[in-house]
Amino acid sequence: MKKLLLFVWLPLTSLAQTKFSDFKSYPFPTELCTVFKDSKMAWAMDEQGKRNIYVAGAPDYKPKRITDFGKDDGQEITSVSISNDGNWVVFVRGGDHGANWETGSPLNPGFELNAFKVQVASVPFAGGTVKYLAEGDAPQISPDNKTVVFIKNNQAWVAPIDGSTPAKNLFTTRGNVNSLQWSEDGKKLVFVANRTDHSIIGIYTVGENNLQWVAPSFNRDAVPQWNEDGSKIAFVRRPPSGGMPDSILPRKHQPWSICVADIYSNNITTIYKAPKTLRGSVPSTHGGYNLHWAANNVITFLSYEDGWPHLYSISSGGGKILLLTPGNFMCEHISLSADKKYLTFSANAGKDALDIERRHAVKVSVDKADMQVLTPGDGNEWTPIMVNENTVAFLSATAQRPPLPAIMSLNDSKIKLIGEEFIPSSFPQQQLVTPKQVILKSSDGVTVHADLFMPKNVTGKIPAIVYIHGGPPRQMLLGWHYSDYYSNAYASNQYLASLGFAVLSVNYRLGIGYGYEFHQPANAGTAGASEYLDIKTAGEWLQKQSFVDASKIGVYGGSYGGFLTAMALAKDSKIFAAGVDIHGVHNWVDRGTTSMVSMFNNQYEKAPDYQLALKTAWQSSPVSSINTWKSPVLIIHGDDDRNVQFNQSVDLIARLEKQKVDYETLMIVDDTHHWMSWHNAVKVYGAVADYFVRKLKK
């Protein structure tokens, strides 16, 4: 029953003049950063796989490309920063930093004879030769702008910022070193040494021969932050793991606290303990704790304790916490201004009821709840960061216009887009539709939000497709997404709409943007896959719509969306006539997964509910329902996937073969979970559209 998919454009171009490669031709900016001196900014830009650094500065903010990487070679650019004097841009080239493992290992989707190794690099802000300082990752520029420290082989290294001499090991210690941060005077460097079952905070002092350990304990200490004069450190402390195995299925509080340590006396004070509730557990959205030591000895952090991921502040001496951002919305992409008086962040907040499906740039003081939505309207704005006292930079998009850097004056709220000329003439902006909010009610009463992409000029009944995002802690928006992976999906959904499909993008439970109970629901994932009820509800909703041919409903998604696609086809082939499963998980009890159940496979001592959890995880897996899988499927997977084991698809194919299910395959050689090659992304999502055209339109 296997069909090897040979990807061609002919079936698609016969239905629409525009190809998916046109929908994917947009530039995509990331890694926006600024420096107050001369109001300068820099970012990385992916232009059809060619990733480069751009800069701009006051007064005209005209963009300038300062690197010359001319290939679609899959080498991402991350950790972009500008030196305090505004003279240098430092970045990392290579790797897959969204991966679950091997993030710093070379990747080679372009089949080079020698794979490019992940390296720290610098380039003059004014432009010039790129200097590769060394293999490494996570660079931090010294306050005097002369050197860069970074992680290489899990240890701290240092190199001159101009690459004038070779990099050298700064110090060596047990464990994996991370979280490097200079004190403001540049005399001390704090770090974390992760030693598997515990982690401790250390300090390297320039000119001294010994490391200093800050309040070492049996706990797991993380994310240290200096105060202004370098005499104290704030950090997060979590209890160690260990002891008898606890039950697997019940949800449990994950305790954490904020501590302040005096580095000279080594006295430690716990200034905040998270409430012993599920909501008070370790925050699980972007940036985690988002700990900052702000102006006037105020410490800011993020917590889910009131049911939403909100920002709080507390005096460094302890006391009552202050909720800075009250309301029913989430905060992410959080940044502390250079003067440490303000936090800027993205939030699905605003006066419009549809803002819960968007992102806007927001600003709040560190010591009072004076939150201000800076960019109201029907667009999406994210990763805001102060350029100077009166100007904020962010990335901006609409339902039709792809993301671009932008700046806004806080004096008059005027927004200036940067780089509109980089949107190619082939990009079909006028063909894009504005997705509409749909609110569903699952069979167990959960309210679920979705985005509906309707083709223009619909007549009669048309085929429809349910799109399922991955993660699962994600939220699809009413416009272009801030993730490059989900911008692919947004472009794909727009393309499918242009081909005459109605597309319903489902923000199922386990996702973000709708509060704690939605993000951390009962009986979800390996504990029962309750989130699948939301996917089934979406399919049933489409069946009831007057504009949908109920016999021609497809389903597709990647990663966790691939898992739920497989669940839909295995459990409800009567609803879903065809599907595309992109690098999904299919068996939660396989040894290659990271589920709690599989982690006990080789242990003598088992959790008290191990057998029940094992059974539940199996029943939450698509392969447990393989006998009722009838609908055809296209399976896509890259064989350098570092998020989902490639064997998950290999195993599924063998089961489908035995079940005599009609399936096709598309294997992408040497690319990862995130389609680092632009051409591979075009191939994958073009194949998705081609498959649905053949299965649902003929």
C-alpha cells in the first residue's frame, strides 16, 4: 500500500497560478536586539533560506545588511547582541536551538562535504568581515566591549571581540556550565554548574585563581541575576529530584522560590515562595521565570499563580509581591529596559475582544501596575524592546503583511516599518484572507478557540481541513505568527485557502493564551489525550457547516500536531477522509519518547500507578487504535529530527502496511524538525497541498 511521494508542482499550478513557493517567499526577522547608545538595533533575517544580520539606527533607521551569507544552507542565526559601545554585533551561526537534543551539533541539509560547526561570530556594526571567534554557543559581551565569553564543550571560554587572538578556556569545573552573566563593572562572571541531580551557582572573578560558590546546597539553583553594584545575586531555587517514585498520573505542584545571596557574606534570604498550588508551579511559558533585578532593588518575575502567566515584582529584601499585569491575558517575550525601570513584553491583551487571538507590544513599570498596550489594533506585534527612553522596537505583522521590524515613538505612537522593500514582488499579499475567530465547545464542556481561513468567493460545498499546531504550548493567531515554524503553517493555511479549501486552525487545550486550566488540563497527553476531543469537535463542527462537503474533511499538523493528526485518523476515519502526519509521535510508551512512563522502563522500583499509567499512555497513542485507521495518510519526516525520533514514523509505517492502509511517504534527508532549509519547507508544505488536492478535490 506504500506510495513514495514524488513531489511535483503540476497538480497545484493547474488549480492556482500562484505556487506555495510564492506564499513562502516572505522575509522572516528574528533575534531583535537594541543598544541605547546612538539608538541602534540589529536582527537576523531569513530571506528564502539565506540568513543574515541587519542593522539600523537613528535617526532614519534605514536597514543595512552587514553579513553576506548567500546560501540556503540551513544555518540559523541566534543569540544576536550589540556591544554597549554600539561598535560590534555578536551572534551564533549554526545548530538547531529549538531542538530537544543535540542543539549545538552541526546540521547539513545542504549536503556540504563538511558540515558547518556551530560557532560564535562577530562583525562590526558598520559592516566588515565576519570573525569566527570559536566553536561555541550562548555568547555574552563584556561590559568593556573587549571580550566575549561563551559556552564550548559545556565549559566557559573567552575570546577578544575582534577575533585578534584565539579563544581560550576561562575555567573548567564539574558539570555543564550555563547562564553566564557579567556584573555591571565587568569584574565578575556568574554562572550555573548543572551537575545532573543538583545545580550550583558559581562566580569567576577576573584576576583571581579560584572560583567562588554561592550558597551551595542539594537543590537545583538557576537563572542568577546581579544587582547593580555586583554585591548580591537573585536566583531561583528548586528542590532536588530523588526519593521513592511518586505516582505518575495525578498532576502535582512543582515548588520553586526566589532567593537573594550576598556574595561576600554568603548569607542567603528566601524572599518569595511560590504558592503550593498547581497554578503556583514552575512557570511553563516563554522565558520560564523571567527573573530580573530591576531598578531600586526591585526583583521582577513571572508566575501563573493567579491563573494567567503574569508579571510580578517584590523588594529584594522580601515582603509582599505586587501584580504588575492584572487581567485575563498572558505575558511573553519579556525584556528589561536598559535603565531597568520598565518591562516590555508581548501580550494577547487589549480592548478588542479578538485581542485574545493576537499579540501586542506592552510596557509596564517595574514597581507599579501601570501597564500600557502600546500597539492596539488588528495586527500582531511581538518581542518589544526599548531603543531609547522614548522609542520602542518590535516585530510587526498583519493578517496579510508578513513580519517586519518596526519602531514606535512613545511620544506620538507613530509606527515606522523597517524593510518593506524586502517583501518580494512575487509574494501574493492581496490573495491572503483574514482568518475569523471560531469558538467551539468540546464534548466534555471545554471552550476551544479556532481560526477559520475561508476561500474568497465561495460557492456551493467545498472541502475543508483541520490544521493542528504542535508544541503543544502554542497559540495560533489571527495573523502571521512570531515563530518561523508556525509562519510556515500560517502560509500553508493561506495557500490551502487559495486552492479552495476551508481551513480551521484549532487552538486545542494544552496550548497557551487561555489561562492555566486550559494550558495544564486534566487527563491530557499521556494521561488520557483529552485534547483530542477538541480536534474531533473541530471536525464535527465543519461537518455541520453549510459551505463544507462533509465527506471531504482532511486533517494535518506537525510534531504534536502530527500526533493528533494520527489520533484523528486512527479513531475517527469516518470524520477525517485524509490526513498529513508531519513528524508526529505515535507511541508514547516507546523507549525513544520522553514520557514519564518510558522513563521507568529500566528501573526496578516503579511508581505506584506505573501499570495504570503505562496502559493509559498506550491508549493515548495513535498506534493503539490502528485497527480502526481507514483513511489515507501522507507521512513526512526529516531523518535528522532532534525533537521527535525518526523511528516514530518508521514504526507507524510498518503498522499501516500490515493494516493495509493507503499511505504515502516523504522523507527529507538531513534536515531537522524545523525545516532549516527553505527549499525543504517549500517541498513539505507544497506536498501537503498536493496531497489534499489529490485526495479531496478529485
